[in-house]
Amino acid sequence: MSEEPIKIYEVHLDVRGIGHSMGSPIRASIHLMLSRMPVWIFKRVVNKLFAEDDGIVKVYRKEKYSPQWKGFAGREFDLNMEDGSKYHAYGQLWDPGVNKDFVKEFGNYWSIGYCTDAAYRKCPVFYSGYINEKRLLEVMKHLGHDQIIFQP
């Protein structure tokens, strides 16, 4: 890809939710400030669509469409596929979450929110995605104390 590498220049950790819920561990909420937004080019992996840009990942699980359950609040959009085609999303895609099957298929990833500083200033929301665990730990090792922000 001809894009500049994505630089993570700030990590926000919200540790209020750490613990267990119904026997499953709850991790810290992780929000990353990026130098640029990821560019998603998806490939099919079994019943999922997978895209990765410099360690930041977006995954959708394909489900049978049901008019009663409209994903993305009923919004429709196209995803760019690696073969150059477009995949039309109209409510049949869902975030699979990180579970045993996800780890088995893709490896160890952490659920994240991400944004750029410029985008956040326009609209203070984070986009959902995942980051490879090795990349996250490597980034955190090299950030200064003022770049890792804890929100207890």
C-alpha cells in the first residue's frame, strides 16, 4: 500500500471496566490517536470480511439478513474488496468481537477505538476496530508517560 505507515501517538486506557462479567474477562477500553485513518481493503475469510492496515484491523461477520435487525442503523454502504470489487453492506454485517474463534482465525487482537486528532476535533467519537497484540505492546513500550493516558 502506498499510504504512509500509521503512527500511534497517544493511547487512552480506561481501566474502570476491568474485571469479570458472567465468567468472561473484561479488558481495559483502549482508544488510539492515529496519524492517519486506516484504508480498508477487505478479503473474505470463511464467513467474515477482514481488512488490515498497518496492524489496525476491521472485521465484519456476515449473517443472513433479517429486516427486523438492521445493522448500522439501517445505513447502506460499499466496502472495497481486494479483487477490486465492491461488497454492498445493507444490514447483514456484524462485529464478531474477540472470542476463541476470532483468535483461532486471526490471532491475538485487542478491541480498540481509533481516530485522528483532526477527525476527533470535528466530531469527538472513535471508530471501532482491533489491533494486533504485538503491535499494541510494542507501541506502548516506546511511548512516553505523557502519551499513555489512564482514565481511572
